[in-house]
Amino acid sequence: MSYLDLEFLSEDTLKAAKELLGKKIVTYTNGVTTSGYITEVEAYLGTKDRAAHTFSGVKNKKNRTMFEPYGHIYVYTMHGHHCMNFVTTKDLPEGILIRGIEPAEGIEEMILRRGREVNLTDGPGKLTEALGVKRDTHNGKILNTGYVDIYDGKIPKEIVATPRIGIDNKKEAVDYLYRFIVKGNKHVSRFKGKQDDNNGWQ
């Protein structure tokens, strides 16, 4: 199976965020392969977006990976949890937070890492723990180089856009519809509504 061509990450971040839904993420940690299909993402539009870590336009030790070209992996920590983003565009500090995945391979290992069987990957800190992604190992690495690889996967029946989660103090950015989910897939943050028979995939 060939890696996914990352060129779609190079220009429009909002469009790329929607295109990521259904793509397969694969990690290799301590000799174990784990994977899942992306069900939920959030786009962050750099200096134009008050909720982005690069809103100020100032590069610092924490956010410097966001100033790299598309295809880099930006991992930051919040409240002790690791959160994984894919950097987008060629010259703007924008990116996409991976918020949810539907587990595929290595589910037993994911359960061991998480210490639970339910709500395994329905949140940005949960999925990184399940996949073995950590800031000190993965931040600054490039996709498709054996750390985090991306492949074609499934196609959503319907994509829903909503406000992002956990940015209540970011003024106008609170209302931006920059969170995208696969409708009917239970592997998303704060899942509500009816689960689709095929988890929202075509």
C-alpha cells in the first residue's frame, strides 16, 4: 500500500481538514502497529485565528513546528495530554488538530495503553495515547517517514461542520465552524445523535 500524497495539505487548510476525514493513520511504537480512520478534525488558521497557537505570528519553542511547511507533525501538551496536529500550507503557520479516530489495527494494544475499552479514541489526548504519539518523540517529524503514516481509507457519507471544542475564551473564534466530523460515527468527542449503521462511511 502506498502512502497518501500529502499535496492536498499544501494550500487550503479548511478544505484539507475535510479531506482528512476517513484517511487512515498508522503508527509504529515499540514494535507494535496501531491504526485508525480519522473521524474528527479541527482547523486552525494561524495568524487569522485567535484560537491558533500562532495567532500572534511569533515563533517560539512551543509552536515553531507550525512554521514549517505542510506535512510536519506538531504535537503539543495540554493538561498532561499530547495533542497531534498536521501542519498545512507552504508558508503559513496553519494546521489541523486530529480529534478523533475509529480504531482499526492494534486495538488490544490501544486498550492496554489507555487502560480502558470504552471511549478509546474519541478525543485528541485519547487517540494519541492509544496510538503511542508523544511530544518528545513525534513533534517536528514529517508524515510518511515511519513515525505517523497516512493512507487512503474510507469515504464519509456526510461531513458536519461545528464550532471547535474547548476554546471558550477566544472571542470571535468561538463561533468559527472549523470542526469537522463524520456524521453518525460514535468515535468523536461528545458524540450525540444516532449512530449510523456503517459508522457514517459510504
